[in-house]
Amino acid sequence: MGASDRNAASGNTGMFLIMGSMSLPLPRRLFPLPEQLVRSPVSLLCLALLVNALVMPYLGVYHDARLYAFYLESRLEPGQGFDHDLYLAYGSQDRYSLFSLLMFPVVKLIGLQPGLFVVYGLSKALLFWGFIRLVRRLTRDDFLTAAIVLFLAVSPIPFGGNGVFNVNESFLTPRLCAAALVLLGLEQMLAGKYLAPAVLFAGGMALHPLMGTGGVLTAGLWYLFGRLNWWQLSALFLVAAAGGVGVLAYEPLGTRLLGHMDDRWRAIILQICFFVKPTEWFLEDWARLGWDCLLVVVGATTFARHCGRFLWAVLAAGSIGLVGTAVGVESNYLLLVQTSPYRTLWVLEFVSIPLAFLAVAALWQRGTAVSRSLSLALLFYATDDRLFSQSTLILVLLLAVAFVVGVVWRRGLGRKPVEADWLLPCTRSTFVTGCGLMVVYSTLVLWFLVTAPEPDAAVHPVNLLRVLGPVSSRLICLLAVCRAAPFLCASLGTALRLRTALVATAVVYLAAGNYLLTAPWYVNRFVPEERHTEFVADFLDQRRDPDGPAPCVYWNTDMARIWFRLRANSFVTIYQMAGCAFNRETAFEGKRRIRLVARFEADADRRSPRPLPPRWQQFFEDFRDCPPDAAPPTRADLLRLAREESLDYAVLTVAVDDLQCATDGHYYIYDCKRLRKLAGEEEAVATASSALAGTGR
């Protein structure tokens, strides 16, 4: 028996494929992955971390990471009174997770920003290890696993609608680690284990119950599908459906089990969390979800029958979650909104990517011109974002033209083809043309970002490196990595040297970028907005009571700028109300404050050099109860805002009757304590005048 036969017999299919088998799962010219990388999961993990660092670098305190970071900051410095901020004043959803409890010793030891960075790196490593283990279990092929994991490393993997949540996020939240534990639990489940999956699923639920639920529900369905026949499953489904309808229909029982939210609370929740409503999802979201479902169904019945039971469980779990959300947003049952059942879709959205590559491999391995042409076309489609935009339409038209030109050139227009094997060369040339067009498009986008940036855009070296990945096609990134991998392995030699170099480069690159974006000398030079922020921060520092609590500031800006740059409480921003589904008081108080500042917000939006997209304009208009073309704020509006006893300063983009106490020409700072005193004096004068007028009569 030869070496390749012994490898195949022992189940080492990855090495067998590398040694030159005719059943190579992917085109070797496109994916020249070296054996050293394919055979070593640890080396693959290290390369994936580096690729992810380059294409999707760490964003720091961004998105939901702001919320978790501020909670930790409030615990690190209790004397600052950060717990009086709107986000924390009435409690937060953090009490449903062990994440902050586990993070606190870390940030207390090494600091907030370093702690977030270190745990982010560890969470990403754990997530990618989960990618490797589960993808390997599904594909049963080392070569295919390497290609898929490298693609996953450059893919955000969105789930749900409106681009709000991704599995592979570039900032730290408990979702990263929870997803990693769920993926590892699913892999252990498919390996026939019982205790390990239970422990991993429990860990995922403890860190982020909403992400953990997707894994637990999938595992439960997988178990049932393996123990019951179709008749029993049908009966169980009917009983469960009848029970669910009964609970929802009989309101006293439904309220007792699921909780209740009144119409006013429900309206605020659905305004803030509009992305939980499937009817608000974009057409691209539904197209992606439909594609994922199609892949699962076709895969479970054809090319991926070896994991069909698991795929049906994944599809059923996602469907149950989607139906739960569709029902929940139309009802007054609190738990159906709080738990966002649609988030069980994340497992489906993740699994669809390995399935797409399995389909590509299945077609390629058939070896015919038609199947390999379909394989290349599927690879191009499956790795694209599938956005319904003008640029996508142009790309499709250009590809169609390229294919027609190739057909005319190689086949001719006669009945008898000029070349008998014309189809596959035409498809290859069209594929290469498509890749070239995407490279040209990305280059043009970067060129315009540098030469003709949007008004007030922050164009600087770190930012350009950050947008390099998002504006580049994920397929191009994958092919570039596969081309670079042999060079890296050959240059660095031993596995230890390769892994060390890859991880060290990733850490240094991320750390350098994160440092520069928090270094005052850098951001003040390259980011115009930061110069204004520095002015506001210096003003507050001069007036801050060193022994007193942090001031409360109203400013229509990113709340992270108020929390971490000014080290102050934020009076109100819409994003502070992210946990309003868990706290009724946060919803009502936040809505009251938003209405109070509505005209200031609308005025700031009009003055912004970058207009809001139509969907966001409508969102802000609905929630503020204020049209975007509302009249500019007046003295009366400012004095009404200043009456809020909790508010210390207001930072506005407009001068109101020269009442500001400081300005840099761009922002105007108002001392609300002084304005309250002024308003009181004016009211006293008005009262005295009215009294005198009454006496005179």
C-alpha cells in the first residue's frame, strides 16, 4: 500500500488531497494552501487571527462594547457616580450575564482599555477555534476546512436584519465568547459526547443567554430528531404548536408565563429596537436568509447528507426563533421581545457558509465542464455580500458581457463549437474578470476616500487601514491569503516560528492601531472632531470638582465620547436606551428626555456635513416626535432644558442669545446651573411685573 493509500485508509483525507488526488475539493490554482498549514489546526488558527486583524481590525469601545465598558467603568470608579447615568440609573441588562463579573478582576488589574483588548484577543482565538472544530466536523476534510476558516476570518457573518449584529464582531461583547462556546458544544455533540456539550452550552448561556439559546435549542432538536420518527415528530410539533397557541390566546396564562408590557412601553421598545421587527429588515437580509435556508435544505438532502440531522435541527431552531419574534412584536408579551428569539438564526447563518463551500466542492469533484463551471459560479456568488445596489447591478452586467464575449470567442456562433471544451475556459475567464473588477472597484473606493473624502470625514493612516478590509471583496481577501500562505510557511520554516510570527504580528498590529486611536497627539492631528472634543474636555476639567461626582452633559454626539473622553454622565442619547426592554423606567425617562432635546437634535442633524440615510432619518423623526425640518431651538427651549436639575452642561452647535459660557466657534457650552438661576430671576421679574400690573389696575 502506498503512502497516499495509507493516509486515506487512516482517515487523513486532508493530506491525501494535498498529495495530488484527483478528488481535490477546490481548484488548486485558486487555493494553493500548503500542507504545513492544512495539517495543523493551531497554525491555521494563528493565520486566521492575523488575517482577521488585517481585514477586520479591533474597533475598541464601539457599538455594544460601549455599554459593557461603561458598566465596568462605573464599578472601577464608584465615587464618580456613573451609576446615575440614564443607562445605569434604573438597572441594565448586564445582570443577566456573568460577563462583567468575570471581566471586572481583569480590568481592575490592568486597566479598562488594556483589559478589553486582551479579552477581545482571547475571545477571538476561542471563536476561531470553534470555527475550526465545527467546520472540520461538518466537512470531514482538512483542506476544505482551512479554506472555509480563512474565509470566516474575513467575514462578519451577519444574522438577523439591518446589519445590527454579527457573529464575528470586531469589538468585545459577551457574544463573541458565548458563540465560541456554543460552536464547541455543537462540535462535541456531533462527536457523540454528552457532558462536554452540556458544560459548554451552560457557559454560553451564562455569558450571553440570547446567543446560548440558539445552541441549546439546536442541540435539543438534534436529540429529538435522532430519537423520534417522523410520525412522532409530527405529533410532537402539533402538540407544541397547540400549546403555544393556547398560551398566547389565553392572556392570563400568557402574562403569567411570559410577562406583560403595556402599550406605551411596547411602542418605545419597538421604536428603539426596530431591528427586532422582521417587517423592518432589508431586502438583502431576506435574500441572505432565503439563500441560507435553501443551502440547508439542499445540503441535508444531497451533498451533506452525512450531517443532515444536524442541518434540519439548525433550520428548525432558526425557524422557531423567527416565528417567535414575529409573534412577539405583535403581542404584549414581554419575554418574547426581551429574548429576541430571532437570534437563534445565528447558528443557521454561520452553518450556511461551510455548506456553500461543501456545495462548491461537490460540484468541482464531479469533474465535468458543466459541474466545474457551476462550481466557480457558486463560489463567486456565495462569497459575495449580495447587496441590491447600483454597483452590484453594474458588476452583474459586466460579468454577463464577459461571459458572452468568452462564448463568442471560444465557441463561435455556429452550430458546431470552435472548441469542444469551451464552457469551462469561458467560466474561468469570467471568474477572473469578476475578481479583477472587484479589485478595481475597491481601489477606486479607496482612491476617492483619500482624494475626495466626505465632509468632516476622518482620513488618516489608521482609518484607511481599517476601511481596507470592508471595501475589499471577501473573495479577493481569501484568494490573496491563500496565495500568501505558501510564502509565509516557506519563509518562516518551523511550525513554532510560523505560529509565533503570525500571532505576534497580529497582536502588534492591533495594539498599535488601538493605541494611536486613543493617543491625543495622533487624534488631535488627524481627526478634526477630536480637536473640538479636546476643547470641551479641557473646559470640564477646569470646572470639575475633584471630590465630587462626574458632571452630567447633554451633547448630540457618540455617547462613548461623553463617557470616556469627557468622563461624564450623558443626559440622553437614543443608544443609552438599548436596555429599555429590560427596564420600564429607562424607557419612559429616556423618551421624556429625548422629547426635551428633540429640536436641538434635529438642528444638529441639519448642520451635520454628512446627511443621515433615509431609514435613520425616519427612525429619529419617529422617536423624537419631531420633524427634521423643525424650527431652530430658541431661548425658551434652552431654558426649559436647563431646568433639569440633573443636567450640568449642554454642548450645542448653535449660539442662543449669547448665553454660552465658552465656545471654540464650533461648539457652544452652556452652564445649566447658571441658566437655571437666570431663568429663576427672569420668572421673579415677570411675576413682580404681573403683580404691579394687577395693582395698577
